[in-house]
Amino acid sequence: MTLDEIKRLIEFIREQELTEFELEHDGMKLRIKSGTVTHTTLPVMPAVSVISTPPVPSPTAVVGAAPAAAPPTPTSEPESEEGTELAIVKSPIVGTFYRSPEPGAKAFVEVNDTVRKGQVLCIIEAMKLMNEIDSEYDGEIINIYVESGQAVQYGERLFAIRLKS
């Protein structure tokens, strides 16, 4: 999460007059309470109320009003014809789907592209924040379910990835 993203998030929380906000994503926990910002890269443990570590420089997505953004929800489905598995990447948030970083730019991925775990697949804009959606798998893109500029819902299918053996 970048400093700019944190500043925008704090500004949004002030505008909404929230007294407490918590976000858990990919093992990172961000808690903002009465002007206090807390980060951790440790696994979130229910018994620990606040863990404080230095900010982590990573391109973690920030979601404005959602109480906690889940990572893309990949599910595995067997592919009957070839006996390989498919991972279905689903939208972790409601927003607008974009295949490229800006209008007219090359798409992050195309059908038949090989992707690696952590590679950016798309961007979902939510509350004027651009959230990069990363691949959770190594494999090959075999289907893109959504067109650029289309609104997506939580849990909507975005990509099908044929997993590498």
C-alpha cells in the first residue's frame, strides 16, 4: 500500500466521519482509529488487537467503503476434456473493470497469454481508487469474461486460467 493510497483512504474516512476503519488483505492488516494508522505483514490473528510494524512498500489494492477487501476469489474447476484444472479469478469488489492501465494502452493480459503468480491481470476502479487484481496462479489465460469499462459485481467471474502442471 503506497503512502498516496493511505492518504486518500484517510481523507475518505474523514469525509464519511468514520471513527474506526479496518482492512485485511493478503495477510496485511490496516486499522485506522481516531487518527491512528496501524500496518502489519504478519498473518492476522484473532487474539491480537493491534500489531504495529513499519509501512510495507507493496502495490496492495485499497478499497474505499468496503469494510475489508478480499483478494480475488480464485476457484478451481476441473476441465473435463484435457484433465487439467482451471482457476476462475473472481472480482473481490464492486467496480468498473479495466483491461489496461489507461485508455489506448496495451491490455495487461490477452487470451492465450502465460501469467505468473502476482502478475497484474486487470484494474477494478472502486470509489475513484484503482485496484490492481493480481494472478494467484501460474498458468495460461484461456478466457476473459468481462469487457473493459464494464461494471462488475463482487464474486463475478473475470478470468479463467489453465494451471501449469
